[in-house]
Amino acid sequence: MNKDSIDAYVPHAITPCEYPNFAGNVVKNGGDLIPLLIDSKETGGTGVTNGSVALINDKLHVNLRHVEYTLYHAEKVKYAHPWGPVVYLHPENDWRLITNNFLGVINDDFTDWEYYSKVNMKLDVTPIWEFVGLEDARVVQWDDKIFLTGVRRDTTKNGIGRMELSEVQLDENGKWEEVSRQRIPIPKETLETINTGPSYCEKNWMPVIDQPYTWVKWCNPVEVVRYDPTTKETKTISLDESKYVNLDFDFRGGSQVIPYKDDYYIALCHVTNLFKSESGRKNCTYRHRFIVFDKQWNIVKYTGELNFLESHVEFSCGMCFHKGNFVIVFGTQDNTSFVLKVPQKYLEDFIGV
Amino acid sequence: MENKTLKETVIEYSKDPRNADLNFNMGYKYQELNQGASAFSHYLRAAEEGDDLLAYESLIRAQYSIVSQKDRGYTEKYLLKQCIVILPERPEAYYLMAKHYMKRNDHADAYFHFKMAEKLCDFTLPETQPLRTKIGYKNNIHFYIDFATCAWKWDKNEEARTILRMLMKDEIYNSADEEDKKYIRDSIEEVGILGGDTSYTYYKKDLYPKLKYTFEGCENIETNFSQVYQDMFILFMHKGKKNGTFVEVGCGPAVRGSNTYLLESKYNWKGISIDKDPEFAAEQQHRRKSTTIFDDALTIDYESLIAKHLPDVTEIDYLQLDLEPAKNTFECLLSIPFEKYKFGVITYEHDHYIDFTKSYRSKSRRYLTLMGYELVVADVSSEGSCTFEDWWVHPDLVDRDVIDKIKSLEGVVNIKEHMIK
């Protein structure tokens, strides 16, 4: 969950969720749910969330976002914090919201890690905004390189967010380190279309697994963009404003976009409901939908809103297909991470494809 | 709590993720693994979905998950405040709040929460409606131990002592575990159970009309000096005798608090005063006429000592035995040459209220009875609860009429009530 998105609050009640316990139903139907932890010696016990997973060279690579806060979310507002029902509990003498990334290769049972470490973001410069680090990083392999792609907001004094692409490698000690970094510009086409100048924050672009340097930037209408590492320009390669799906809450970025069968892509999107209580205090829900695109980037299916584990704030940055299962890594309440193994048949029935 | 793995706990939880009990179990399991943020989310949901008792426990545990992350003190306090609001009659949250403040040396706010709990809480609830897990509230005894410490640090010294005295009552002290017993003992040793002048009970001349036990010359006494009327008792038993003799082991202060200063200064008694404390010994030498011995009372040959300083005497009017701890006083008692000397009056300080063996009072009574002495006033205290002394006489040296008049062997004696109408 990103704090600055709260600026967009509109009054709205919590709407019913069509599938409030997706993970529970998956477990009942042959799937599996596994907790993912980072040793508290490395985190101080603060939140581990918004994970991503990718199958790279037949090995499951998982990135977990460690946030140096604990999210206080009184979902029923019965025991709200004095500062509101949704509060970031960071050290009282340090208001920054700091992100670290922990990357590793994990076994098929999601029980044993190897090559697991905090990513040494050695290209970092001194942050000048309160959101520090690469947030909501998706793992993707393009051109035989492993990347983390997410939003960074610590490079300007007013917190402008742009997607970045950090190439990571194992160093000589088997620890992950960043070896290159590129800040992805907004496509000119987008700027011309919206005609309002550059956006404040670009985030949650979904990398397309089989198309290097390509992201689904937005899902409704679908906008696909491609970055050229040579020219360092980004172009919109698909956008049809007429193909707009009329929903209460737009699709927002979630997992990577992964090829599905021969003619489709499948991804997880998130759905955000930002609202205020009657007394004007900010609250929110973060849910998901599965979405299926054809190769022309038409939305051909999307599911109803789902919660993985009935938490009001859930977020996923990764999904892959592995040995007959769709594997999803997600976080609840910004504090806890899980991996969900969804049998292919179950998910296909659920989506209706 | 069931001994399940985190994975097993998660699978069970996935069946009903808003179930209060399952969320509590998740919180507990993550907390065991020092995963504070994860524990926090689940405890908070358990609180919101559960009944008041579960909410209370969940928020306390949620608070611990924040404590472990450090530097989030405002939220820690707030969570405990919520607990107090939920179940204001339970003591645990007040206690933890007080401890929160004590850690920060804010003894005034800590005291506030201890005191509120004392006034408002039902201290049977931790036993009759126990929580599921240990939440840092050991027991009511520990509550009061920390309360006493807090009160002491906020200069409420007498209140601290009052609490410690309460903890020393047999039924409470005996129910404490060894750790708490030691803590109580150490606290008492550190602060002293009787404190300053407030624990002393002095006779003043204006009380003369109410004085129950009169003796010759008592109408002229402006004030006495003993802690709890011992000097008035001695003079009553000896009917205001002049030129008496005493042996005073563990004499303490020369004047205020002395059992013999009144005897010496107004009734011309003489004797031997023994103390190993150099300050007391120096004060005795400076302000008193009697012989002062600066030595360890347990190493003295009393037969030689008495023979040297009170020659040709076999009957001595008063023996004081007042060492600490109770073991030492009894050991000293065994070294007194009773076969050679008779003592008219003995004040024996058994310190039963801080005798952690609870054995020396009965040992001393058996021994003195065997030596031919009669217990006249048992279990003397300054305030009616902390019994620290017995008063004895030898029936050969004290008249029966005064013995029978003052005798009290039933329960703890509040000395002022016993001596003054």
C-alpha cells in the first residue's frame, strides 16, 4: 500500500467482496498456502509484504519487500489508532518509510532458500524524500538478465515517483547486488494524451514476461509501453481509449503479465477503494482481480474482486506458472507474506477460461 | 497454546480468516518467531472480532509486538489504554502501563497507574478469569512489589513500606514464589521496614492521664525514647526502680530510639551497651555514661564482659537483645550465660515479620521458657501487624501483680493501644 495514494480519497463505503477467502478455497481444492518470512534479525520484525515471484531458469525466484514499519489497520475501526484506522507505525523519531528488498531462490515447497539476501542497492544515492528505496519490485528476466522493476520516489525533493529497472546479480559471495539502474521515462504519447503534464507518480507497471522492456502500464483502458535501453525512451505500443471497462474501481497494476496458453496473457490486478469515515478519517481496501488479455491487448476476461485471506489490505507483485500450479506471492496488511499455489484447473475454472 | 508449526497454523487459519481465535493463534505463532508486524495484524483482528476478554489479551500482546520494534512508545501506550477501557476492572493493563513508565523513569505516571489499579481493580480476576497466555503480569504479589518500588522512587516512602509490610504477612509471603520472596526480602533490606520517625511511637507527658501502667516517677517523664515503649515497660515491671542495671546488645542510637537512655538519665541505671556500628558506638561514648563496647555481639564472651563491668552482680534488671537478622539475635541469645545471671526483664527482637525462616520466634520462646523466663507481652508491633519483639520477665525478679496486669499473649500487639488508654 502506498501512502501518497491516500491523497485520492473519495467517500465510499466498503463494498462487498465477491470472493473474500480465495486462498482458503484454493487450499480446500488441492492448493497450498505457505508463510514466507525474513529473519527478524534482519528486519527488526517490521512488515514483509508485496512479494513477487518469477520462474527463471526453471528456478523460483522470490523477492519480498521489507518495509521498516508496521501497518496499523483497524479493519472494523473498533480499535482505531488515535491517528486513524490506517497508520504507519515507523520509529517516532524517523518518519521515513523505508523499503528493502530481499531476493532469493526458493525450492518447490517454498521451505528452503538459497542465494537469499538483502539486495545490495549499491547504486543508491542519499535519499531526499521520505519514501526510500525501490518499492513493489517485480522480478523479471529479460535478455538473460534478472531485473527488479518497481517505483522509486527518493530522488526528488517532492517525491516524484517513476518506474525503475534495477539489474541484479549474485556477487562473489552469493549475495544479490544491483549492477545497473535505469529510470523509465513516461511515454511522450501518454503525456500528449492526458495533456496535463507529467504525472506525479508512476507505479505498478506490470512487466510482460516474454516481451523485453515492456510493461502493461495501465489496465483500463489497457496501455502497453516499451522502453528502449539504448535511446532511453519509452513508447506506448498499445492504447485504445474506446476499450474502457466500466467498473466502480479501476484495474491497477499487480503481478507480472505472464503468457497463458498460446494466445493470451494472464495477470493479477489490484483494486483500490479509498474512502473516509463519516468523521473524515482515511481508510481503504486493496483487493485483486485476475485479468486475461489476448495478444492484441484486449481484455477478454476478468474475475470479480477477491481477497486472498479476507484482509482489507492485500497486495501482490508476482505470479508465475510452475509445475501445474499458478504460484502467487502476496502480502496482507503490509505486514505478512504468503505464497499461494493454485492448481491450474482450479484457476481456469475460477476465471472461466 | 497448541504446539503447531507456523505452516499448520496458517492452513487452519485459511479456513476462516476472520475467526478471532484463529487470528489470535496466528499472532501468537508469529510472535514466537519475533515477527512483530505479522503478529500485530492478527492480534488486532482478533481484538476486533473477539469478545472483550480476547480483545483485552490480544491488544496487550499486540503491544508487545510493537515494543519489540522499538521507538514506537506512543502506540504501545495507546494499546494499553484501549485495554484499560475494555476491561477497567482487570489489573494487567494498568500494571503494564505502569511498567512502561517505570522503564522511562517516569515514576509519577507509573504511580498513577498502580494507584488506579489498586483503587479500581478486582485482583481476583487474573485467577478466576485467566487469560490464555502469559502477558507479563506474573501475579498480584509482583504487582505490589513493583508498586512499592515505584512508590519508593517517587518519594512515597511510607507507602512503599506499608506495601512491603503487607507483602510480609504470612499468608501473602508464604504464597510467593522464591523469586518474589527474594525480591521482597531484598526490598525490605534495602529500604528498611520501619522507616524513619513515623514508625516510632513515643510517649509524651500529656499522655500521662491515659497511661495504663504507671510506676513511681512516671508522672515526671516528659518523653520516653524507646521505639515502642520498651523503656516504659521496663520501668513498670520494676516499679520505677532507681539504680538498676542493664546489658544492652545491639544498642543502636544513644538517645532517640534507645531503650536505656530514660533508665540511665532519669532513674540512674548503669550498664553495658554493645554495638558493632561505629557511628552508634561513637554516639554512645559521647552522650552516655554507661560502658560502650564496640564489637561484634556474636564474638563476645558475655560472662567475662559482665563480670568485668558489672562486678559482684548476678541479677541484672534488663537485657536487650536486638541484632539483625533474626538468626543472629538467636545465636546471641544462646551465648548469654543464663546459668550465672538472671535478668529481670528481657526485650527480645525476633523480627518475625522479616524472618524468612519463620522459625526464630518459636526457637527463642522455647529457649527462654527453658531458661525460666515468662513471656509477658508477645508479638509487639508499632502498628498492629509487623511483629518484631517479645517481652519477657524472670518471675523471681518481677512481681506477679505487674506481670498479670500487663500480660498480653493473644495476637499482635499494637503497642500504643496496649500502653495508652
